[in-house]
Amino acid sequence: MQTIEALPEQSIDDQWSLTEAMRPSPRELVVARRYLHLKAVVIGMLAVGSYWSLVVAHSSVVEKVLSAVVLVVALTAAATSVFHDANHASFSTSRAVNHLAGYTGDLLGASSWIWRFKHNNLHHGNTNVVGFDADIDQAPFARLAPDQPWHPWHRYQHLYMWVLYGFLTLQWFLISDWVDLANHGVSRQRFPRRPRRRDVAMLALGKMIHIGWAVAIPLMYHRWWVVLTFYLAISWTVGLLLATMFQLAHCAELAEFFSPDVPRRGSDFVAHQLRTTADVHCRTRIGRRVLHWLMGGLDFQVEHHLAPRLPHTVYPLVAKRLSHVCDERRLVVLSHASPWQAVRSHARWLKLMGSRP
Ligand SMILES: [Zn+2]
């Protein structure tokens, strides 16, 4: 594992040549997008098949539980591999297709319109910058960066945050999207323009479709408490997986955090991303493939942050080029050696930030 002590030494005089060196050829992009579209079809089939088995088909309790597990996998992969890519405009070369595929997030309960501002603008443009990056703003529940205020209950955040992570998608659905819409922004950051009627209508439509497939249709086949139990269990597990995957890249011991005055645009962009973002590796080839399938681009976060408009299926290829060019220039690419090591590092970071400063 790399350490952050090495990072301040990094000087990148010609930083754009780094992203240039990892740029895929047009042919590689076509192949990667073809694979991504095939993957999206498989995810869709898994989602529809498991939903049918869970809700409509006459199946045993064991089969229902197994169907719920497959549905969790399909929904998580849909979020990391279709929703995330599409909202970065990397799913397709067509703007309309990206918007349509990006709307999968609304079907999961989260507004893709608000997500694009929160994730693309605030998080990618200000990674680990306190007051700007919405991903590290979990106030008042957690303190994730040294510059954030400490409260006594943060002493236990390394225990209870895992429970709260599970409510990620549910709180997007029920609370934060509406609050952000009413406030015309996320936390203190305003939307670049006032929400139009169409934006609000699409947000509300997405919430209604979510309620329709996740609650209303199941209620036609099952008793209310069965629907509620499965809905909460599936939503909580998907939320836990997604929140954890997003946190591993930035909220760990090896990443750095900054105050709003840090230069992070223009010539400082690449250096900033290298200091705040980490990849998640896996020691075995099969483990790497499973991890990459489920996490989409979230295991190659350094490459993703340097080139967010590439489809995630090309990241394994460009990661080798980035690693090569960084080795040549003695630049550090932060990485966790395994998912387990990444989770432990995040847990230790939570504990460290939870102790009284
Ligand atoms: Zn992203």
C-alpha cells in the first residue's frame, strides 16, 4: 500500500500528458462500449428475471430469498455500471441514450438530474474538498475530514455509519432529493440554473415509477408486511454496497483532504486527483473480474477521476498505461491491495476522525 507521505513530493509539470498517455484508441472505445452495452443487457435480464421470481412467480421462501440476492446484485451493478457511466456521458456517444440510461437512477429512487450536479460537478470537480464535495458531507452524522466539526457521538461513527450507509438510496428517495430541489442546490452549493418544470416533472415521475415497481406491484401479489420487509432489506443492502464502494476510493487513510482554498483546477487538476483518490485492487484474477463487474468503474477510481467520460469497461486497459507512465515519472497512484484492506482502511479512518481532535 502506498503512503501519503510520498505525495507532496509529486510534481507534475506536464500533467495533461498523463491523461494523454492513457487515452484509448477509437477502436478500443468501440469494443469497450460494445461490452458495456452487453453487460447492461445482462444486468437488465438479471433484474427482470429475479424481480419476476421474487414478486410474481409462485416460488418457495428459499427461492424468494435467492431471487432477492440476485436482485440486489443486479440493482447494484445497474447503479455502478449503467447509471454512473451514463450520467458521465460515457455509456454511449448519443446524448439521448446517455440521458435514457442515466434515468435508471430515478427508477432506483435517486434523481439523475440532481445526481449529475452533486456527483459530476461537486464531487469530481472538488474531490475531498470540505464544503464542496457532497460525498464527504455527512453532517451531523459523521466527521469524514479533519477540517469538519467534531461532535461527541462521532466517537462511535466507525460502528453506526455502516448501518446508516444502508439507508443511502432510501434517503435519496425520501429526503435529500426533495430538500436539494427546494433549496435549489446541495448543501451550500447552488445549482447552475433554477430547476425547470421539466426537471421537476421528470424527478417526480422517477419517484412514482420507483414506488410503482418496488411497492405497488408487489402489493398486488403479497401482504404489506412481506413487501415492506423485502423492500427495506433489498434497499438497505444496495445502499450499504453503494455507499461503501464510493467511500473506499476517497475516505481512507491514504487519501488527502483539503480546505476550499486549495488549487484544484487547470494545471493542478491531475495532481489533486492523484492525492485524493485510490483504486481498489484484488489479488486474484477471478476476484478482479468479479469486483470490476460489480463495481463498474469504482474500482479504477483514479483512472475514472482522470478521465470520467470513458466507459468503465476500458479502465483495466488504460490503468496499465497510467501505471506505466506514472512509474516512469515516479508518481504515486494510490491503491488498496484488496477490497478487504480498503474496507478496513475506511473503518480505521472513521475511527480516527471520530476521536476528539
Ligand atoms: Zn463518477
